[in-house]
Amino acid sequence: MGLIYASSDANEAIQVTRANLNAVREMVNRLNQATQKLLNTIGTKGMSGQAYQAGGDLVEELVPPALAELNTIVDRMEGDLRSLIAADQQVNHYGYLDEDHLENLLSLTDSKLSLMHQLQSELNQIGQGAILDGMIASTENQKRQYQQMLDDLRTYNANTAHLFSNITSGTIKLKALVGGLSSSTSANSELKLTEIPFISAKDLINETILNEKLKKMVDKILPKGSLSDKQNLIAILKAEVKELGQDGWDNAAISDYLSYLNRHTLKDAKADQVTAQQKISSYWRSVHNVGSKIYNHVYAASKLKAHDKLDLVINKQLGGYVDQNGFLQLPANSKYHLKDQLSPLNSFYPMIRDSVVKAYGKQKTGLKADDLG
């Protein structure tokens, strides 16, 4: 599996990291204040004598340098955060980037260009090759855009892969320092400090949380199911979650898909006189059926920007392209496909219309702003 970037996940990583760093700064300040308060009490009534003085000397010798080191680590982390934000600003307008998908698109575009050039060569023999110039230029422009997206994704990875490598050592030092002071001065309430758990970007999609959520879902969907049946369904749902992410859906859309299953499976399975597993299989087919009830539900729940939503459904999912006559074509063998016999009243139409208005309504050139338009 290649590199994947999602602007929603990156933004969440930035927000969580910023919150963590602020919390650690506050913790270091509180540790420093607590240490000074402890040292100031040495020699006072109830805390005098050689033992207390020796303890104070040890604290004074060890804690300030440790706090200084922690501040240095946090400074580096804040620098890493600034680097992450700068790198994200170069790619977040894409919304979602998938290295494998982009490589596939480039390969398909190369094949399309090869066929076009062959056809143009044949048409040149009768003096009609120029009719393909516009289509070839448009396809070459599309290829350049795909290549730019791929290059930007790889540059983002190169600029961020090394960031926050010092989180672990900083967390260990902080926990050790907090634990040592708290346990050795339990009588002083000012020193009973709380650990700060770090959450790295890689931990944002927490498999433990997902497992717990799926277990609760499956217990509800299969109340009388065997342990084996439940484990099999959890494995299926985990695979579906992963695949939906690879298809370009964001976390909000994927969560909505799971919530839909959680709410409707039992009722719909009973109404259709099928098993819960069979119903979930039909939902999985339907979520790839653009315009179906569940697809529309997931599309509406997605937090992707309007332009990114349109790009997702038309380009990434339906594999659309403009033919030589200027008409949009949707390959029949696409993994995602339009629902058969879409009713004029289907909610898919107003959702797409709203996305178009949000994406292009304020553009001076309207739909001519880019190739997607």
C-alpha cells in the first residue's frame, strides 16, 4: 500500500499535537513551580535536618537540568509542528491523495495518450489529425496535474516522515520526572501532577477504538451469533473501513457508514427476510452504487470540501473523462458506478448541485476555472 494523505486527518494531527505541546509546556511550568516550592520549604519547621537537606540538594541537582532538557525537547517539537503545518499547506487543497491511485491514473493516461497519438498519425494521412489536438492537449494537461499531485504527495512525505521522532524520549522523561516527584512528595498536594499522554499523528486512527466500536456494533447486529460469526463480521467490517479510506472517503464519511449499518441492519434484514450478514453485503454493494440511499447518506456526511467531493465521485470513483466530442464518459467497469434508473427526485442531484455551487459559485470564470469544472 502506497502513501496516503487526507487533509482531515492532517488537520486533526496538527490540532492534537498543538494541544499536547501546550499541555506539556504547562506541565513543565508546574513542575518548575513545585520544585521551587519544595526547595523553599527545606530548612523550615518540620522539614529541617540533614536528611531533608540532602534530599533538597539532590532535587536541586537533578530536576532543573531535566526540566531544561524537556524544554529543549518541546522547543524541537514545536519546530516540528511548524514544519508539519508548512508542509500541509502545500497539499491540503487536494483534500485526499493516494499514491497507488495516482500511479494508476498516470499509467492509464499514458495509455490513452499513446492511442490518441496513433489515431492522430493515421488521421494525418488524410489531413484530419488536427481535430485531436485539443483532446491531446487536455489529456497531457491532466497528466501533468496527476504528476504534480504525486510529486507533492511524495514531497510532503519526505518533509514530514522524520518529524516528532523525539516524542518518545520526551514523554518518558516527563513521566519519570512527574512520577518521581509525585511519589516522593505525596504529602504535598501541589506536587500531585497528572501525566500528559502524547498522541502522534499515526495514532489518530486508533485501532483499539475501532475494534471496540465494531465489537459493540456486532454484538447488537448479531445478538445471538456465535463467537466465530462475530469475529468474522468484525474482520469484514475492518476490511471495509480500510477500503473506504483507500477509495478517498474521509473519517466522517466512514463513521457515517458504520453508523448507518448500526442503525438499519437488524430492521432491514428482518423486513427483507435475510441474515444480518447478507444485509451488510448488500449495503457494501450499494455504497459503491452512486445515487443509492446509503451512498447519498455517506456523501452528505463527508466533511471534504465541495471541490474535493466532486473530484472524489467524478474522477476517483467513477473514473470520468471527457471524450473527443466534449461529453463526460463514465467507464462501465469502474468499481463505483451510477445507480440504474436514477429518479429525477433522487437526493443525489441536489447534493451534486450544491457541491458545484460551493466549489465554483464564487469563481470568476465559473466552471471554466479548472479541468474538473
